[in-house]
Amino acid sequence: MHERSSVADLASSLKRELDRYPAGGKLPSSRALVERFRVSPVTVSRALAQLAAEGLVVTRPGAGAFRAQPRTGAPSAGDTSWQEVTLSADAAAEIVPRAVDAAGVLVTLAAPSPGVVEFNGGYLHPSLQPERAMSAALARAGRRPGAWGRPPVDGLPELREWFARGLGGTVTAADVLVTAGGQSALTTALRALAPPGAPILVESPTYPGMLAIARAAGLRPVPVPVDAEGVRPELLASAFRATGARVFVCQPLFQNPTGAVLAPSRRPDVLRIAREAGAFVVEDDFARRLVHDDAGPLPPPLAADDHDGVVVHVSSLTKATSPSLRVGMLAARGPVYERLRAIHVVDNFFVPRPLQEAALELVGAPAWSRHLRAVAAELKSRRDTMTAALPLELPELALPHIPSGGYHLWLRLPDGTDETALVGAALRAGVAVAPGRPYFCAEPPAGHIRMSFAGVAGPAEIAEGVRRLRAACGEALSRP
């Protein structure tokens, strides 16, 4: 059983028993709960913390847990209707609306109910995360002299140097800015490079989190289609001419969601076209550390081939480690670096030094390379399990490309399929998949779903999830 389902079950059991105790009455000890419910001490601690957060119990260090005093009544809800007028002022003034639509992001962040197979996740399953290595790194980092002091706003020099070495080419540590993860880096980049109301070019389909950032900043995403070899240069050039855009956001390696890798013949064309347009290329290199062990040599980042400061490079340690290790980077050459730095400082001040020190400890330890090799082998195994099961159980779904990196597959639904109905039917059948619509900033050419193989426990769960999806497709595809 997953830890979070054990916590939820224990919390539910304790809630049902609270009426046995008077207000202020002491609950059984943690040891007694461990023995009675046959769960770990961590599960008991988390269940009690959940009840405390709900205001049902009060925990006192060294004394135990006690039933909370009953609430005397709910506070007045107040009247927030005035906010509708204030928040719609942009539209009334004919300014580009800056509404924030987080639906596409929340699909990959929300934890499904216990028992649901999680094919919609965006992070490694806990069994694939280097938890011991991270814990050891954090412990060592906390003992470093000055570890709890204020870091340089650009980031620790040693960490900047480590990121720069990974890029090669003309990038140095002086070109690197440490950020609080990849999403923060993308937010900073788009705010720095385009004013509200401006068009920006994006791959189609593309990462919903980036579209959410752009729209929240008042930008207008313009799609440029992607095929099996990445973005199409001739369409990119046409889009620059038609829109006057000065930014193109792309994922040249294991693109999300298609898994495509930008073809070697197209790489110089993309840089040339952007340079001729006087535009920046924001390179989101999110999946480089999620390569599968049958991928062969990887192409270098676009930033390594860029001599004119066209590329603003984004990468992160988060995807290859843990959702909570939010350490990433921006790399840029020329005057744009100071603008990126200024926005980052205003928004964040700096990335907490203990987290940067822990990242340094982690990537400098022998366990780091072992972890990456283990992840490469495991992701390939899970990908192969899923790609073998899908044609047998779901031959109706088209899989145009099998990636050699990343953590998901991009499947096209049969023409006429109601994508929303299928996703809903899948959830009722006990499997969560990500709908394809949020990956398009304009009308999608067809219905799609994205299926992650990284967020589940292993091959058995993948096989069970595909079986459940078969039942869901049977329900959704049979509708007139």
C-alpha cells in the first residue's frame, strides 16, 4: 500500500473514533496506534498531523495528542463579489487579460485518490527518487560553515560552475543564474524577454505550465507545429514574419509531450532563423537527466552551439530527483543576463542557501552517477512495459513516436473521440491520465492523452493501469 493511502486510511479511522473522547481528552499513544493498526510510526505521525491541520486534534510535544475543543461557529463568509469587477478591469480597458489558468499544471500535481493508478504524474515515483542520497546531502549541507547564511543572489559559485560545465561550449559560470526550479526560471525568462501583450512563439503541442506562465504575464502564445524531428524551421520562420515575435520557447530534447528530439539538421536553422528575427530562443532542457539507457549519445544543448547570445537556457535538478528539490538555472550571455538577474532578485531575493548546498553535495557524491544510471535503466524498462501493453489492450490509440528519454507517451485518440469523456471514464475506472487539450494554445488537430510511466510503482502497476484504461476506452469509444 502507498504511504499516502495508509495515512488517509488511518486518519479516517481515527476520525470515526474521536467521539469516544471528551474535548481535551488524550488519544492513545503513537506506540499504541502503531501496534493496533500495524502501520509505521511515520504513518501515525502524518495521520495525526492531518487531523491537527483539520482542527480535530491538538498535539503537544512530549505529552501526546488530544481531542480539540469544539469550534464555536463558522466565521462570516463576507462579500467578495466586488473582486469580479476589479479583476476584470484589464478586459474593460482592452488590455491583454492576465487570468491564470492552472488546470493543465494541476493535472500533474494533484495526487489521485488512493488506489488510482497515476499515469498523469510529472515526477519520479518515490521508489525512483534518491531519497537516501538527498537526506545525506541535506545533512552534510546543514553542517557546512555558513550554510544558513545569505547566499550570493546569483547562486553559489560552485553550483553555477557545475551547471556551466554541463552546458559546455561558450557558457561560463558567470552566465549562470541559480533559480528555484525550472518553472521559476521559465517565469523569469518570459517576464524578462517580452512585455505584456506581446506574441511569443511556442511549440505545438507544448508544456501547459509554460502556456500558463505566458498567459499570466499577459503574453499571446502563437503555435508552431512540431513533428517527429522537432519544430519545423520553415513554419518557425513564417511565424516570426507574421507576428513580429521576439521570443521562441522550445524543448529540443525529449519534447513534452511528443518526446521528439530536434533533428541535427534543424538545430542550426532554428538558431539562424531566431537570430535573423532579432529574437531569443528559450531552451527548456528539462529532460536531459531522464535519458533512457538505450538512447545513445545525446546532442548538446542549443546553448552550446550559440555564440551570439540568442539562447536563454533553462534546466533543473527537480525532475531527476524530487519535486521538493527545487533547484534550477538560467544561462544567458550578454546584456539580457542583467535583466534576468534583476527580475529574479525582485521576485525571489535568492534560492535558500541550504538547498543550494544540498544540491552541491548531491551532485558531487558518487551516488549521483549511480542514481542517474538506475533511473535510465528503470525508465527504459517502464517505457517498454507500457509500449508493449498498449497495442495489445488499446490498438485504437495511435502512438506515433516512442521516445528514448523523458517519462511519458503521447497518444492520439481515434477521430471523433470525446477526450473529456475518456479522461473521466478512465478516472472512474481507477486510472488517471492527462488530457491533451491543455497542451495546445490553439485548436488541437485531434484528441490526445499523455501517459506517464515514471510516477507509478513498477511494471505490475503499469499493466493494471493499461487494463483499466481498456475498460474506460470501451465505455468512452462506444458512445455515439
